[in-house]
Amino acid sequence: MLNEGREKLEEIMDVLHAIGKQLKFIARDIRIIEQLASLTPLTVLNKQQYKNLLVVQELYRQQLEMYTKQTHQIDDRIVSIHQPHVRPIVRGKAKAKVEFGSTVSMSMVNGYAIIEDATKRNAIEGKFGEGKRKYGLNRIRARLAQTSFTVVALQTILKETVPDEIISLDPVY
């Protein structure tokens, strides 16, 4: 029993050591980019490259903070370089305890759904789950932050305005 505890601790220490090494590699790369930027302006990067650079720098800052504080949580945690607006959402489901996606704050006023903020948790989340299961609305997907907001609005419109018998997102051959 004591050996199991020791092996677990060694495994944790190995992971922490590996994370520390990877953070040092990223810090080195960011320093190199900063040195190159002093010689050549970052305007040589296209829009996507510049955005990715900013995301990587923020991701590095977050990971370093979590590493030094020895925690797994941080506000607005980035989980995807190409989709930095996607957030981990803890669901507690048996199949997947954590899902990834955009979150919105929405309220119902006199039967109308009002989208208030595209960054906060959804107050009426259960209705979306129903829409995904019953109507297949999980097949509507978005890749960008701007379009994910539109997808939520589209799902809400479909859910609230189209009768149940009409909605069928199954492909027709």
C-alpha cells in the first residue's frame, strides 16, 4: 500500500516536471519571437498568425499561473488555440464529465428568449439539452466565436417558433 502511494507521487512529480520543461520551451520561443519583433515588425504576420500569437501568449500566461499555484482552474481558461472562445463546461454526466463549447446568458421574458451575454453560463440550459436531443439541434455547429452566438440564437428560434412535427434535421437522400 505504501508503494502505491509512493508510485503515485512519483507519477505526479514526473508530470509536473514535464509540464515545467514544456513551459520553459514555450517561454524560450516567445522570447525568440520578441527578439525577432524588435528587428521586423509583427505587421508581417497575417491576421490569423497574429491572433494565434496573442492566444499562445495568453495560454502560456494561464498555464504558468496554474503551474506555479499548483491548480487546475483559472478564469476564462483557453482550451483551444484556434477556438479560444470555447470553454470547458463541467456537466457531471457519466459519459463526459466536461464538455467544451460557447456559453451564453439568456433569459425568457414574456415568452421571448433574450440573449444577454455570450460569455456567461446559460440560465435555461435544460431547454437546450431538450432541443439537442429532441430536434437534433446539436448538428448545428460553429467554429468562430461570432458564429457560435448566431448558432445559439438560431437554435432558440427553431425551438420556439417551429412546431415539433416540422423540425427534422435528418438528411434527406
